[in-house]
Amino acid sequence: MEATGETFETNAAKDLIVTRDLIQGMAGMFLGEGGNLQDPLANPLHADLNGFPPIYIQLRLCRGSISLFADVILAVIKENFKLHFEEIERAAG
């Protein structure tokens, strides 16, 4: 929702439709006037997901590069499931 991830910049040329401005605009429409981008009920990056049942998280590859949302998805995983990036890479094989 905040569109602060580094991959918005590093993969910008690979996805011309999904941009930082688009995501921020959509978040504003979703939350409404005065909405909080860090509300844990709307933004999983700020939610406490401990105790949730197992979930499947998939990163879409764009011509060999990880998607624009990769850093956000990995941050959610690391924060809420206490995994380190190295563990995620090992699990991916």
C-alpha cells in the first residue's frame, strides 16, 4: 500500500503497468479519505500474522526477475514468520 519497496525502482522497466503511483492511488481509493496506509487490518506488512494457519505465498517472476512486490512479500514473511532470507532461498531450492 505504501509502495516503498526497492523493487518498485529496480524492476520498473519490467512492469510498465503496475507503478508506484498506481499502487498508491489504488490504496488511497481502498482506504478512503484520511485512511491509514499502515492500518494492520488493511496492510499485511503491519499486521501480526503469528498464529495463522500455514499459507502459500508465491512470487511471480517477470522474465527472470522477481516481481515489483518481492521485497514487500519477503518483508511480510520475515516479520511474521521469523524466517531469514537465506532460509527462504534454501526452501526454494
